[in-house]
Amino acid sequence: MDLSNEIKKIRQKSFMTQEEFASEFGVAFSTINRWENGKTVPNMKAMKQMKDFCKKNGFSFGELEKAWLEQTKNK
């Protein structure tokens, strides 16, 4: 399970650009780019927003949550 790929999948399922996705979460385009390239990890606030986003759009949050927990456990 790769966190960066899970984030990208959700964005692509939403048919959003990185810029549009960033706007949805109130972060910079470069932040989404870093998340999707595995350079940084979303913080707790961003993950809560993603959970709400997934719920609102009918996407499963489970895989993203598992990947995030695994990634943050190792840091």
C-alpha cells in the first residue's frame, strides 16, 4: 500500500487536477504534488478533510487510512 498512490487515485476518481484538489483542502498545489510524489505526508487535519471528502463523494477511505497509518508509524 502506497500512500502517494492512494491520494492520487482519489484525486483522479474525482476528475480533479492537482490544483483543484489543493483548493478543496485549502493547501497549495505544491503540497498535493509533494503528497503524490511521496516527498511529504498529509497531517492529521488534512487526513480528516480527506475522510470527509471521501464520504461526501462516495469513495472508500479505508485504503488511504491504512496507508497513512503505516507511513506515519514508520516515521
